[in-house]
Amino acid sequence: MLRIPDEPPRRWFDRGVLREVVREARTEIRSMADALAKIRK
């Protein structure tokens, strides 16, 4: 995630950017876990 210079981190949270990042991260983790589970079988 890129940080904008001279931007206080709190502004990020106000925009809901963090929620989007968390949602994407969860999707990534879930797909990686599924892939690992398939490899192990």
C-alpha cells in the first residue's frame, strides 16, 4: 500500500481505504489457503 507523503494516517481510515485493503487481503489469504489445501491432497 502506498503512503501519500505528508498525509496523516488517520485520513486513510476516514476514507474507508483500510476496509477495502482488509477485504482484499482476506480474499487473497482465502484463495492461497485453498490452493495450499489442494496441493496437500
